[in-house]
Amino acid sequence: MGKSKLWDRQQLLVAFDLYFRLRFGQFDHRNSTVIYFANLIGRTPSALAMKLSNLASLDPVITSSGRSGLTGASTADRTMWLEMKTDWLAFSEQMNAVVSTLGEPLQDVMPDVREEPLVSYHGMTKEVITKVRIGQSYFRTAVLSAYNNRCCISGLAVPKLLIASHIVPWSEDPQNRLNPTNGLALSALHDKAFDLGLLTIDESYRVVVSGKINHKNDHFFDSSIKSFHGKSIFLPDKSSPQADFLAMHRETIFEKRF
């Protein structure tokens, strides 16, 4: 397929999928994942790397940090970016549907991809469970890649101990279940504390630990959770946590439960 031909929708869906799965610094024609998927969609690695950088120019997190990506985003790129923001769930299902038909499972191409189990699959059909699992894999990879595979509170960088934590719980906002801006990369401990409302993130992206917890003489709690009170989280390269999602967590989970 010649470079001069317009990108079709399937190729763009693959590019969008990789945009969220890869870190900003991995948008390179020498990256093995870029090479692999470029070959599958009939584009050169350079063309796919360029497309990823064009998509970066549409990402407000990238542009607000002084990085601009490239300036060649097409009308189709912009239209699909808006489509994605309007309905994350439908768009992610389309990305997954295309990527799943291309070749090897993502687990074989990108080893960090793995499933994070939901609390329960009760009442779901096998087809729905499959979609949920694929969606969880996408969400995890998109969130962790944005935070460079580090806990945004502690800096822990062991992928097996990291969780792509939903800010607004999975069950409470179906439309934003797979929206990476509804996620934080957290250690398993801080994910649980966040989920229970033991801590939250304020308007200035600082950690707030509940003062209503009875933790006298608990040195582990003091060192692993309380010590982060007032400290800024590490903000991601892309897909920065959405302010209204954090506000909802503060209002309905953190303050309400304690």
C-alpha cells in the first residue's frame, strides 16, 4: 500500500489503539510494536510512527506540556478523535474488534498486557464477558502506559504490582469505563485505599489522606499511606485524570464514607 493513499478507518483504529497503548516516547519507527502493526496494516513503520505523532498533536495533555507532536493531523484524525471522546465505550469496542483480527494476541506482542478481574461477572453472557475482558486489557494498558508504568503516588515501577484504577467506579459510569482519563496508575495498596475512600486527589493533584482513620501506632500505615498526604501525584504523559472524575470521587467516595 503506497504512502500517498489515504488511511482507511481500520488503519486509523489500529493507530488510535496503539496511541493509547504506547508511551509518548515509543512513537518511533524502530519500535518493534510499531513495526509489527505497521506490517499488518500495510503501512511503513515510519508512516505509522508519524501517524501516532500526528494524533499527539490532538491530545491536550501533550500540547499543554509544550510537546506538539507533528502538525499533519488529517480531517479524519480529528473527526475520529472527537468520535472517541464522545463515546469511549463504542470507540474502544471498534478498536478491539479491528486489532483482534490482525494477528497474534496482544499479550504475545506487548507482554505488559494482562487482565484485571472484575468483582463479579454474574449475569453476563459469555460474549459480554469476552468484551469486558478485552476492554479491561485495553484500559489497563492505556492507563499504565500513560503513567510510564509507575504508581502515580509512590513511584512503584513493578507492573505486576500496579493496578489501572478507575476514578469513577466501573459500575457507576458505563460510558467512561474504558476512558483512560478515568484512570490512575496505582500500586495495589494505594488502589485499595483509593477505592475505599481512605485517600483521594485534590484539585491541585495532591494526595489527601482521610483524617478520620484510626491508625494509632500503625507505622506501616504512616509510612505507606499517611506520609504521602499533601504530596503531588506524578502526572501522566497523556490521558491526564479528568478533573470532574476526581471531583466525583472526592464528593461521593472519599467524603461520604468517612
